[in-house]
Amino acid sequence: MSYARVIPVQRTPLGVEGFDYLIPEELSVQVGSFVRVPFRKGTMAGVAESISTHSSFAHKALPIKEILDITFPESFLTLLAWTASRTFCSKPTVLKAWLRWVPKRHGSHITSSVHELVSSTKTKGILKTHWVTEPEQHLIARAKEALAKQQRILIVVPWKIRAEHIRSALGCDVLHSDLSDGEAFKLWRGCMNGSVPCLITTRLGAWLAPFVDLVLLDEPENDDHKQDELAPRYDARLMLMWCHTHLGTSLETFGLTPPLHVQADAPTIPVKLFVHPFLPNGRSPIPCIQANTYTLLITHCSSHHPLVIIHPIRGTVARPICRDCGWRGEKQQDVPLACPTCGGTDFSKSWPGIEKLKLAWMKHEPHIPVEWRNLSNEDVDTPFSKHAMVVITDGSLLSGVTEDVRRLERCSINVRRLADHVAAVDGTLIIQTSESLAPHVQRWLTKDGVKTFREQELQERRMFGYPPATRLVKILEGKHKSVTHILFPPSISEKRLIELLTPLATSAIIDLDPIAFLK
């Protein structure tokens, strides 16, 4: 008699990694077989992880119901085990996050070419990194080249709106979290069997990397590739790199701004730029628009070119700002009785929301059309019109609302991304910001300026012992709602790190690669 250890498509506690089932004589189950097994009062799908002639649970092992028409290769099981280990989740939990749902009946068999393709990638694939202006267009051109050679490709993007842009250029299918379970199943299954030769996906489909000839990663510097909210907390970028290193997956990345730990040159962005520091006497008739900015806008509009104003504060509620020390509320909230930093009570510098700006503009300049945007991915990533003048009312908010040691790094990445979008349409960019940030903005758009900034930032991180000079781990303890950050020496191996932290994983969420430092 033979038994199969089955990893179910089911969330389970850490340590519950699979269940043993009896293999009926009429079924030819092998490692990687996708099977349906009895579970409680119903059935569930799962992947056979191992086959054995013995089982500690032989006396109560139930027989496998049927073999489904998918066979997962060994490389998939290896990737699954690695992801579960470094996210401190059970393998069934990771499998559930990847596959989501499996119908009870589905169509034709996947051919053996899937297994042959993945086996062939044991030879080392290519690894190329491109730091260029307009990286999305370079990625699209590379995808067209690969498709012309009949290569099967997976394109991993940071968010859905970017996926839609690339889909419009390539005509490929998109896998994202808003799809129904049935639609998602058809796409990942089609990617495996080759009926979907090009698939664009957000981070949730990065596990499909072993099944294609080439993976293209969009904006590797973008933290949205990291699942930073629910378990399993995996990073698609690290997953793809692991597939390249251990499975031979060919990987090419296309980005604009190398992160601090990457020693590479950032391209200069040739955009028409005006940086306007906030001035006490620089008011205009429009709230949040300085007098020098206002003059440029009126002059620009006389040439009949489009005007876009990006104001990060939504609605009409003011964002609390202390006039004494400059403290800013992290999100829309009621104005506090006193500043939590200095105790001041003067919040007269608080900025209004975008709806108030619109009303003021209609009152003073009713004949000049304006396109209003906020800092959502959808608004920033939507292409601007040709020769547009784009104004960001407060450049400091490009760093996000989190005040941590990565604030300037994130701000530089987002400033460069916005400038690249404006340069692509031969537009003009105006950034209003604080006097302390203004010099940085000017330098961030040049190759030498980014290099100098990186060196200064790394020196400061080393001085205070922050990543990447050290290894940071974030622990979220649910019962007491506490967040703990632990710094480890950079020399510690990941294997040793996992060994040390695993005992904590039964009562806490452990994040080996937090994207926010000391939040």
C-alpha cells in the first residue's frame, strides 16, 4: 500500500503542513499530482508532496478521491517550501494564497510540456537590470520582442493600473486580485499549460515564474511588490530572484531609480522643472498655490496647453499643520487641541482639501480648465496630455504619510517617477515644497545628484545602524497589538534568522523584509 502526503489548498496553522491519504490501486498518483481528497464533510483539492509506503496515520488514512488534470513540477514544490519558510506560514496557507480556489470539474489535461519546460530551466537563465527613463516603454518593447520569438513570458507589475497600461499595448491577459476565483483559475492554469503565452500579473501571480521562458519585472524599486498587510507576507521581487538563482528562470527588470542597496547609476531625467519653496509672503488668490506658481500657470494657460494640479489632500477637511514647528497630521483628522510635538495651538497653516481648491479656482479663474488629481496610483500613473504643466502642491507628501528613516528615499523615487511621466509628454513640472527639501528635488533628477544622495543616505544609515547597514525584522503580536523591530548584524544567514524566529511565529506575524522602518 502507498500513501501520499497532500498539501491542501486550505489555510492551516503553522506546523500543519499536510495530511496523509491512501492511494487507491486504480490511481497513478505521483509527486506533484493535483488531487481531490476527502476533508471533514466534503472534499478539497491539494498537491501530492511525497509518496511513501508507510504512514504514521495509516490506520485512519482515507483514500484519495481522484486525480485532477494538473501536475505540478518539483520546482513548484521547492518554491512553495521556500516561501512558506521565510514567511513563517504553513505550506497550505501559501498554496491557498497562490491558487485561491479550484473548481470541482475543469477541462482538458495539461500536457507534459509543462514539466519539460520547468525541468529545462535548471540551466542558468539570463539576468538583466535596466535603469532607464520611461521604463514601462522599454519593458513593452522587450515583451514584443520575446513574443515575436514565441517565448512564453510573465510580466510582474506593482499595481493594477500599470497592468492595464501594458495590456493595452500588448493585448495580454491580466491576473489581479479583483478577478473572480474562476477567472483567476483560468489564467494561472493557462499560464502553466501554455495557452496563455503572455500573462501580466500583480504580485499575487509571481509564483508562476517557473512556468515561463522569461519574466519581466516592472519597477523593481517599487515597494508595492511586497505583500505588507496579510499573511503570507512575501515580496514578489525576492521570489523572482530566488527563481532565477535556484531554478534558472530568466529575469529582466526595468526601473528608473536604483534603491540604496543597488550600486548602479540612475538616468538623468530631462524634464522642465521649477522648484518653489514655500515663502511666508508668497500667497496667491488660490489656497495652496504660491504666487510664483500662480503666475506660471496663468502664463502657461495662454498657450492653450493642459494644466494639471496634484493635491494630495482629499475632500474638504484641512490637514493639521502646526505653525510653530511644522508638525503635520499623518492623515485627515480633526484638528487636535495642541501639537503633539511642541504643544503649540496655532494650526492656521493647515491646508484645505482638494474640493476647497476646486471651488477657489472656479471663483477666480472660471475660464481656465484644470485637471485635478491626487496621489493615488491611478491618478499619478495615468498619462498626462502633451505639453501639460503639472503642479504638485506639496512635494514632501510624495514620501507618503509614514515618518520613518526611509522618508527621503521614498520621496526621491516618487519625485523621479512623476518627473519621468511629465518628461515623456514634453511637459513642465512645478513642485512646491519646504525649503529643506527643495535642494534635494533639484539633485534627484540627475545621475550625479542621485549618486551623491545615495552616498549620504547610506552613510547616515550606517551611523545609526539602520538597514541596509543592518538586517531589520518586524514582529506584530496580535494579542497585545504590539509592533517590535529587531536589528540583526547583516552577516547573519537567513537560515539562522529563520531558526531563531520560528518559535515566535505561532503567536505573531514575522516580517523578514519590512518596507517601513521603525513605523
